[in-house]
Amino acid sequence: MPELASVGSLYAPPGSASVLSFHGGGFRGYFSALIANGLEARKTQLGDSRPLGESFDVICGTSVGSIIAVALAAGVPISKLLELFEEHGERIFPPRYVLKTKPGFFRARFKSDELYKVLSCTLKEKKLGDLDRALIVPAINETSGKPVIFRSYDKSQEEIKLIDIAMASAAAPMYLPLHRFNKQRYTDGGIVANGPELIAASDLVSRFDIPVAQQRILSVGTTMTPNSSKIPLSRNDRWGVLRWVFKYNRLQPLLMDGQVEIQRELLRSLGPRQQIHLDIELTDEQQKHVHLVLADKRAREALKNASEACLAGVSGSRRTQLDTMLSRTARRVAYFSYAGSSVLRPGFSE
């Protein structure tokens, strides 16, 4: 639980802050978990045996990335995350042999029982208020029709369970049911912020008084495929649901990848001190086996090979920058009470 700084103490923002962000992408999040495992191994090579999350002041994630982010912020070992994908992936996304990657038409294609069961064993009854780390997870409140950002440093959200946050942000439309808690229904945060590092950068400025120019940001994707269209221009342009979603499968990748690109470009234009994005474009052969809901052995092997290639491709100045991030020590969140005011503000304690 975040500590309370002494009454009247003035918040002195640290000289810099670091962000670790995980993107959404269904079972492709296995790639992200493998990257996290590789980064932690690199920390060990640098002489630091602490968990990966201990190097970053802010951890954020969307959709499947929210599961990884919540787990790291709660101190769950990365080995447990890998176990979730490797041992439970096919029970969360049971294989189908007809329209095997298509979403449900009349109802969500998969149930969420298995995912909830696994996360219950991992996260227990922990709540946002139990964390002393800065955690950010976006989702959509379907009931109110508005985006919501779950923050571990928002005192009004202290009683929200971590499992509800992860389930809400990971509730991919048409694939998984909406998640319900506190008489509200929630769906996938990837609809609005599949890459949440821009939110983290904004919060560091507005809530922690740390300018973007003093921020180091490391984001982890879920693999990429070429987004250029392969549909001949001779085809009819009056696409309905069947063409957008089922026949051409263009809606989901354009929505997810398009807004990530815009958000990354916006963040880049703000000029963070360092900005590294770890991701890789799948080969033609790997693309045949990888999808949001493919969790079989071939999918896992393709994602594992992709993660190894991605990490092997980090060299030169990017390697130096990455090592600098991994060598840092994360700060804890504390609430500061300013003289003459009863309002508590979050900050980082040294």
C-alpha cells in the first residue's frame, strides 16, 4: 500500500521516470511475456537479480498486456505468466476447426471462465490499493459508454480487485464476454488505447510533475503483420459486416494497429528522453499460425521464435539505452499532504 509522506512535506519530483508498457493482442501476448522473460534475463547478466518490474516507475498494459502489467506490478514471477500461456492457453481459447479465427456472430465465441479461474489463483484477492507501484490499465465502461483508466494511485479506486481490472481490459469484443463488476459492464481497453504508454506519459506530467523530456519509455508489442491491403481494387467497395469482419478480416487489425501507430507518433513528437519499442514483423510462415485466438503448439513455437529474433535484433545504441533502463531502481508511490491543504497528491518516494 502506498505510504503517506509526512504532513506538510513538499513533493520533489525525481529527475526522471521510466515506463514499461505492454500492448494488447490476445494470445499473441505470449510473445510479450517471452520478451519480458528475456529482459529479466538480461538484467541478471547486468548483475541485477531483481524482477523486471523493479526497474520501472510505471507499469501499464492493455488487454492481454493488462494481465502482464497487473501481474508484474503485483510481484507475480514471469515464470507464472509463461505458465498461463503455455499450460492454459488452449483451455482459454479452445481450438476450432471451422472458422477457427473468426469472432462469434450471435454471442462471444469463447467463455471467460478458464481465464478468470487462472487469474484468481494468480492474483488472489489483491486490490489496487494493495500496490505500492504505479500501475495503469485502460478499459471501456460499456454501461456508461466511456473509457476508464484504472490507476493504483487513484484513491477512489483502491477497493477494485486486480482480477477485475485485468478481466475488464482483456474482454475482447465478440471473442470474450463483457466483464461485470460493481454493477457495471466493461470491455477491451484496446478499443481506445491498445498501446497505453501515451497515457502513462501524460500522467507523469500531470500527476507526478515529471516532464516528457525526462521520461524513459519501453513498450512491448505483440508481433506485427503487414497491414497493406491484398484485396484487389476491382472488388466492390460497399463492405458490410461479412466483408469487414469475416471475409476480409480488415476491421480489427486496422482499428488496433492504426491507433497504436497514431499514439506512438504523438508520443514521439513530445520528445521523451528515450523511447524504445520492442516488436517484430512475422514471417510469411509464422503468420499462418499466429492469431489473437490461436494458442496451439505451432502458434507458441512461432511466437517463441519471433521473440528470440526480436531480442537478438537489439544492438548498438538501442542496447545501451535498454541496459540503462534495466539498470534503474523503481520508485514507490507515496501520497503527499501539502501545507495548508488537506488534498493528498501522489508522488514518488526515494
